[in-house]
Amino acid sequence: MADAVTPGFRRVREATKALDVGSPAALRAFLETGYRLAQAEDDRVAVFRILADPTTGAAVRAAAEHALDVDTPEALRYFLEHGRYEADA
């Protein structure tokens, strides 16, 4: 599973597209908005994987569902970096 450091599928795909174009404008667009949106999609997949795991506890499951209900890139990232560990404590 992708974590905060390992790029997920969408981040890799979008970065590769920007590099293939090779223009400063394409790279700038990826860094300014494309990365954030691609990371949010990768994070959403990671949250769903946590929910699909039968060993996920009730508190972590509730925190994951809340992050998906809020559905902002920041909420998803917070859950993956902090919320799942806080809920599991």
C-alpha cells in the first residue's frame, strides 16, 4: 500500500505525463495542482484499502469513514498520517 512517501499509481502517472511533455508550464501545473489532486486520489484508494481489511478495528473504521465523508485532500491525508494511529491508540 502506498504511504506518505511512496508515490501511488496516480501520482506516478501524472508526474510521468508532465515529464513527457517536458515543458516548464506542464511541470509547474503538475507541481501547483496536479500533484495535490493525484495524491488525493491515491489517498482515497489507501483509505478504502484500510476499510476493506477485515482486521481494521471499529475506531479506525469510523475515522476512515469520517475522512471519506469530509472528502477533502487534507482530511484524507490527515487520516493516513495521523488519524488512523490516533483512533487505534
